Amino acid sequence: MTTYPDLGSPAPAFNAPVVGGGYRSGSEISLADLQGHTVVLYFYPKDDTPGCTKQACALRDGWSDLKNRAKVFGVSIDSVKSHEKFIQKHSLPFPILSDPDQKIVNAYGVWVEKNMYGKKYMGTERTTFVISPDGLIKAIFPKVKPEAHLAQIMEVL
């Protein structure tokens, strides 16, 4: 059972290595660094897989509408090196957080048991959180469909 933070509650704090979007690769960023801005944290399972690529490229393609409305960060458990390749291959304009220790995915309740072809395993649920400038959870989009993701975000910004 997935347990997300409640709407209107403080977003779980984090500190993580960041790649892309003008940040020095592997430098650290925290939620506190982003206070005063609307933040979109979109959690996805794995760099350069079909659904995750479709989702990231849709954000890239809508970037001109999105960039002035919120600070957007992808989050996955992949390494900084994997994120560097993913960003470069698809010309992604936004940064991605690396969460190899699963601290952020656990804090946001998106590290869940999954089932594919009868095989159960733990993985990241494709979920997006919009965080208000005062650090509160403004919106949650669980089990996001990659093709609908950008429109859902734009609706609440």
C-alpha cells in the first residue's frame, strides 16, 4: 500500500546529488535550497527506458511553458553517471536527482512492490508531486501516464 505525504502537509526534506539543468554534475541540492519556488518532483523508474524517455521528452518539449512556472526535477534511483547519459542523449533541459540509497523515494512513498509477468520486485512508482513555494504538498499525481504528465502539471501551475 502506497503512503504519500498528505496534501497540504510539509514536503519531506531531501538532500541529493543533482545532474543537469545548469547544476554542476554531482553537486548537492536540498529542498530547503528551493524554498520560495514552486517545485515539481517527478519520480520515474529508470533512465532511458521507453515510458521514462517518453515522459522526460514531453517535459523537454513543453519546457518553454514550464520553465518559468516551476523548478522541475526528475528523481530516480539511477546513478549520477546514468543521469548524465540520459540528459545528454535526449537534450533534457531540467535537472535530475540521483537517489541510489532510496531515501527520497521512501520519504515520498513511491518505493513500492511492483509486479511484472508474475515476478514481484521493489521499484519506483511513476508519481509526481507539486510543492508550493512555502514547502507544502500542493498536488500529487499517482501512477502517472507519460503522455498525460505535462498536461496534469500545467493544470495546477
